[in-house]
Amino acid sequence: MFRSLASVDYRIWFVGALVSNIGAWMQATAQSWVVLTELTDNDAFAVGITMALQFAPQLLLVPVTGLIADHFERRKVLMFTQSALMLLGLALGLLLLFGHAELWHLYVFAGLLGIVNAVDIPARQTFVADLVSSSNMSNAVALNSASFNAARLIGPALAGVLIVLVGTGWVFVINAITFIAVLAALAKLRGSSLRRTARAPRERGAFIAGFRYVAGRPDLVVVFVIVFLIGAFGMNFPIFSSTMAVEFGRGAGEYGMLNSILAIGSLTGALMAARRDRARMRVIIIAAALFGAATAISAIMPGYWLFAASTVLIGFGAVTLLTTANGYVQTTTDPLLRGRVMALYMAILSGGTPVGAPLVGAVANAWGPRWALGLAAVAAGLAALVGLGWLIVARGMRVVRHPVGGRMPRYALAYAEAPTASIAVPITRPIDVPAQADVPLVDDPTRRGASDGAPAPAADVARRTMPPRPGPTPRTQRPARTGPPAASA
């Protein structure tokens, strides 16, 4: 479960990111509460507008932000974006502390936050490729999600307490201070110590290369459709939590507690994803169905504590889906295009918010927050059906009787086609493999009649510098296959 932490570089990043994530969740909690209760009269639509402004730039800037993650050193990109996020949080915190904040200030802040995050997120998501080996990438992605959700367990509850004790302005200031941890971690990770993954060459059509790649991968298209439906209509937790807290007549402390209880399920889902050897399509589909069932159950809970308990299932389903989808996309994408594909993935996930959040907020205003949760349940059910339909139609999935029988019949799933996506093998540095005297290499120039001292052909040199296959030494050296096994449905 924690195998990626064996890397010193990854441990440094993990700790710094955890501290910063706690501050980020404190700020997100305070932001929604300020809009809902301090700057408006419980206007859920205003919360939806704030979320739309915050996430729209990720959709609009996706060709540029993905190219930045693929072309430039990600550590330097993150140093810039994390510094900008720190300054934004500090500026809004000071406005709130001095009593000058207005609703339009929050809208401007959300828009600027979205622009910086549009650059930050693809670089941060793909940064794990510079910290761990390819075989541990899926695990590192899952542990990143665990860090994010561990912070979600602490941050909102801490924010709720601080809002009551010292006010919302100090929450933003404290979040700005937490960025020092991630900036220190990035400074500690010297560029020379990081793994150098391949960078995309400068060429024509680089802006749309990620779109063309995804269009040629039907499995990724299905993942993106599922993520869009869940992201647009289901991942509006600030709306759900704040409006349900008001529905039950609770205050800021109980609102923060809802977010932390939801994070119990989120953290559990992330850790279970870290235990899996690879990301699978069927886990994404099952998690979508679970998320839909959980939101439907939450919508009918009669009391605050029963509703709070039901959010554990919501968090578990949501994070299982998103962590698995993130790992599937990263580990099955060509490394040269990973930044652009991840930018498109995050744009689909977050870019659906400008569509869904105002609609969910309007439904909560008109008919109540329970109907907003019902809308999320319907969207998640549709997402699960899309994935199931693709497995049946495109992959030929069917239920067959298990060949190992017994007294009771056993059944299993079978597919007409093999797994659709194989993991892209990363480029490895060549190493010299000396020929053994008793086992000569087939491509040795002396066995081909070459004269002594004559240079070997380029192809022969390339073969001899490839890493050998593990196990008994073969008579013909071949490149070792690197990376984890192919992703499957």
C-alpha cells in the first residue's frame, strides 16, 4: 500500500503536499461559508457561481496548460504556481480581516484561483512520474489522493472551529502560510536528483495532439464521459454540505464536520486503491454505481447525524472512482503526451463544474438540497450505464459459467476482446552489457564475419546496450520490458 514512500524524493513531496492540502481544504470550506452566510442570505446559486468561476479556466485553457506540463520542468512550474496561490490566499484573507470583502471580490478571487490551478494541476498530477519508477506510478497516484483526502479529514473540521473562534479571514491567512511547506519540499527536490522523463518535442499540431490521442482511444473517451457526469453533477460537495447543514439548522462547526466525515470514506477509498496492482476500468464503473446509490441514500436521511454517516459512502465511491480513473489515464498514456492528456482529463473533471454547479445550486434553491442530491444520483447512474454499455458492446463482456465447477454453479465475466490499453513503456537509459565468453551474443560482429577492429553496426551496438531480460541468460539479448503489466478492464 505504501511502496512509493520508499523513494526519498516522493516522501519529501508527500509531506509538503499534505501540509499544503490541509490549508487548501480549510480555505475551500471558508470560501463557501463566506459566500453562503456572510456575503449573501443563504444563496446556494451564488456558491455555484463561485465554483463555476473557479473551475472554468481549467476547461478553457486546457491546450496551453497541458503543453506547459509536457514541455517545461514541472518542479519549476510548481514553484511558480504554488507561490501565486499563496499570494492569492493572503490577499483575500487580508480583505476579509479588514472588513472590505464583497461578493464580487470572491468572484474575482475564484477566477484567478482557477487560472493558476489550470496551470498547476496538470503539472502536479504528472509530477509523480519524476519521483517514482513507472511500476509504482499507479500507487503514487493513489497515495497522492490519500494525502489529499487525509487533509480533507482535518482541514474542514479545523476551518469550522477557526471560523467560530477567529473568523474566516484568518483561515485564508493560515492557508497562505501552509504553502511554505510545499515550497520548501520543492526547493529540497533539486532538479538533478529527479528522474528525467521524456519531454515532448516542439512540433506543429502540439496543441491538439492530446485531443487526437484521446479520440483514438475509445476506452479513454468512456472514462472521460464518466468523469464528466460525476464531476459536473456529483462533485458539488460545498453546495451539498453547506445547504444540508442549513437544512438541519446547524452552524459553521457542523458544516465543517460534514466535510471531515465525508473524508473518512474518501481516505479509505484512496488507500484501497493504493493496494491494487493496477487501475482497471471495471472498478471505475462499479465506483460510479456506488456513488449514485450513496447520494440517493443521503438524500432521504431524516437527521443530521444519519446524513453525516451516509456521506462516508459518498466519499468512498467518489474517491475510488477518481483515483482509479486518474491512475488508469496516467499509466496507459504515452509519456510524451501525458501532460496534455492529464490536462484534458482535469478539464473534463473540473470543467463540468461551470455547467453542473449553477444547475445544482438552482435546484437546491428551488426544491431543496435533497433534490440536488437526487440529481447527482441520476447522473452517477447514467455514468455507470455508459461504462457498462461500452463493456458489453465494444468489449463483448458476457457472464459465463466458471470452468472450475462444484455443487453450486459458479460464474465469471468473459470478454470477446483483450484489454484495450497497454501501458506505455517509458524510455530507459541504455547500459553496457558485456558479452560472456561462454555465451556469445548473436549480434557479435565476429560471428558475422566482420574483420577485427571494424566498428559494429549501429543496430548491433543498440542491441548490446539494452538491459537484459531477467532470468536465465538467453542466447540473443533482448530489451527488458519495464513498467507494470498492461491495464485491463
